[in-house]
Amino acid sequence: DHGVDYQIVVVDDGSPDGTPEVLTELQSRHPRVVTAVRVPNGGLAAARNAAIEAATGEVLLFSDDDMVPVSTDLLERHLRAQAERPGAWVSHLQVPDECARTPFQAYWRRRLHGGTDRLSDGAELGYAGFWFASLSLPKALLGARRFDASFRGYGWEEHEMGYRLHLAGVRARFLRGAYLEH
């Protein structure tokens, strides 16, 4: 448990498979840690909003379902960054070599790594840097703001939320070394 008090909120956005049963089992085995929320298929923005409402902690760490932590101290790194400088902290995403099978995937991987590998720890990412695929921030910074659930397809809801947060004075910063694979 890394000596840290934490809660894992998993939102099942209307999965048609055995996900609800798996989550029920996880929650029964780890009732103090796992909170499973099932919502009708409303899209990523609605799922993120459901997670915000279910979260009981002061700091939120968003992580999409296709993110795999590489750093064993990922949570601690985010909490340390929040304690030192509260705000939006974005993890260091990487794409493993074996995932870049097509020319486009290889291009996308080069672009991602080329953009993040040069960033220093704490570098400000600008209004477009709110990558909620793996981002922490104090829940209080959200206030009453929630993701716009009219964004039902892939993406854009995080950029729109990030823009609103940026206008409110929240800055997204890069957390070098907090590695995840995408």
C-alpha cells in the first residue's frame, strides 16, 4: 500500500462484458480501497464526472484504462508534487516500442516522446497540456466545474476542461519521472 491512504475509483461506462462482476469482486476483496461505479454508456466525460463525485480524497489522480504505471512510486510522486506546488501535474507518458507497429503509430510515438523527453520537471505545459489520461490535481481546484458531458466521443472533453481550468489560473505542469505506458 506504499504507506499512503488512497482510494481507487473505477468507473464502468456501460461495459457489455464481465467488467461489472470483476469490479464487484475487487471491491469485495478491497472495500477500503476500491470504489466501483457503474454508469450507463455516457462517454468519457460522464465517466470522469462520476469518478469525481465518488472520490472522497482531496487529491484526484486521473488515469485512463489504457495507462499502465511503470514507476512504482507514481502515486507518491504525484502526492509529493501536490504537497510542494498544488496544481495540475501531468505524468510522463511513454509508448513502448512494441506498440508502434504501423508507420502512423511509430510517427505518433516519435512525436509524443520528442515533445516530452525534452521537458524539465515542473515545466509549464500551457492551456493545451491538461492531459487527463494521467493527471493529478486537488479536487478543490475543480470547484463546481465538471467535464462537459456533451462530448460523447473520444477526446476533446479534457482539452475543454483544461482550457477552463487554465482561464481560472490553474497551470498544467510536467511531472518528469512519473512514468506510465500508453
